[in-house]
Amino acid sequence: MAASHKRQRRALRDAFPRKLNLDLTAEIESLKAAVEALQRTFAEREADRRSVLLGQLAYTVDAIATSYVFGAGSRPINLSYIQDAAEDDAAVAERWQQVATFAEQQGVSITRLIQRSSALRSRFLSVAHGSPDELDSTTPDQLREWGTASYASATETLLRFLEPLTLDGKPLRPRQDVATIFAAVL
């Protein structure tokens, strides 16, 4: 009986480390799965943030042009709608022409600016509107990187147009003197 009792104790002693090892292995696997899920979530949120800020780029172009053509406080509209409105109103047409001439001076035809803005707008504008911190910290180089191959040309075109109209290195933050810049265009 004593031998049987010893065998049972030895079996329990031997089994305990194996059980502990199995429990640790399961816990480690569970932690690995949780880390992978967090990494996926982070990557998805980062992709969403990039989409928001690319949409913000198109929104910034629209907002600057709308504000100048229709006056401060006007709700931003697509550049093609501004162009259409210019056909019906001489004052709007004059200010729109200043925007178009300014774009040409930046090496961007107004037709191309409308097309490229529309491309980004249609893909990303529904999620535009970054936080104030994001607007302040987003750089032209980041936007170029995020533009990917399919939106690289559109991103570059909008950045070229915006560069003199926005704060240095902050393409999503319009300058206060945008109206003066456009008004100076002959």
C-alpha cells in the first residue's frame, strides 16, 4: 500500500509540471492571438486615418476655393460646381477665373485640378475631417506616401495648388491671407 501511495504521489508530482507547462503554452498562444488582433486593429485604424487625411486634402482645396469665390463661411462644394456657378454670375465668374489663373501659375490647369480633386473627393471625402492635431501634424510627404500609386498624381496636383495657400509644411491648414493671394492674380 505504501508503494502504491508513493507511485500516486510521484505520478501527481510528475503530472503537475506537465499540466503547468500546458497551461502556460495555452496562455502564451492566447496572448499571441490577442497581440495579432491588436496589430490588425491598429493597421485598420491607421489606414482609416490615412483615408481621412487624403479626403481632407480634397476638402481643403474645395474649402479654399469656395470661401474665396462665394465668401467666407460658405459651405465647401466641389470645384466643378463652382465652375458651373461661374457661368451664371459675373462676380462669381471673376473670382473663379482668379482661382483658375492662380492654378495655372502653379503649373496646374483648372481642368486637371477639378479632375484630380474629384478623384480624391469621390474616394475619400465621405471620411474627411481629421482632428485639429492631425491637421497640424500632417505633412506633404505623408500625404504623398499615403496617396499610393492610384492616387499619387491626384495628391501631387492638389499639393502643388495648395502649397502657397497653406501654412508651411501643413497642407491641410489654409493661410489667413488666401483671399489676398487670389485677389493679387491678374
